[in-house]
Amino acid sequence: MSRLRHVVLLGALTAACSHQPAAKAPTPVAGYAAAIENASKRAEAGDYAGADRVLAEFALSAKGSPEAQEIPFWRALYMIDPSNKNASVAEGLNAIDFYLANPAAKWYRPQAMVVKRTAAAMQALRTQQQMTKVVGRDTVYVTREDEIAALKDQLAKANAELDRIKKRLANPSR
């Protein structure tokens, strides 16, 4: 009986020592979904700076993780949003290019390409709108604001000339 006990005990010890722990599957960094959701809520409320701050803090805390590699996409997306008055489309396009230049960033690559094309088209339309030529009396103006400034200048000169004529008529001896 004692021999059987020793064999069983030896077998159990051998099995316990030879057992390799199972490799853990990589788990997503805790907080990624929460950071994206929190940033989304802030952006919906118009707090784009707060949304950017939440995303930047997460990227720093999870530096090097696959999730952190995807944060630049979200930051660029909020920069391009037309409701964001603190950023420009040009900044957003630079941020999208930064995201696309990172080979580790893979999750949102197709979406980033669509956002990039859309933002570039939007920027081109804005530029075209600003460059629309407005024809004045004897000059071609680049923008409506230029034409308004020139008309105000002409009006000021005409008023000054009228004042000079009034003074001259009031004092004909001069």
C-alpha cells in the first residue's frame, strides 16, 4: 500500500511540475472603450479640447499598446469635425496622415482614408469659396471682404471731397 501511495504521489508531483502554464491571450488595455466613449460624449457636448485631453491621457497611459496606436485616428476625427472651432481641417488632415503613416495602426485604416478624402474635399470647397472673384466697378477683387473694404475707402474719399467742396462754397473768397 505504501508503495502504491509513493507511485501515485510521485506521479502527481511529476504531473504538477511538468505542467506548463497556458499562455494568456492578449487582453485589450483596460479603459480603451471607456476613453473612446468619454471622448465621444465630450465632443457631442462641444468640449473638443476635453475630448482630445481624454484621448491623449489614455494614449500616454497605454503607450505602445495596439489600442494606443489607434488613438490618433480619434483625435484627428474630432479635429476635422466642422463643429470644432478650436481646430482646422488642415490640422485634422495632418493628424490623419500621422495615423496612416504608422504601420502599427490598423483598426481604422479604411475609415481614415475615407475621412481624409472627405476632409480634403471639404478644404478644397472652402478654399474655392474664399477665392471666388467678385467684380467691382473698375477692379477685380479676390474676396467679398476686399470689395467691401475698397468700397468703404471710396466712400470715405468721396465724403472728404464733398466736405472740401462745401467749405469752398461756404467761403467763396478763397
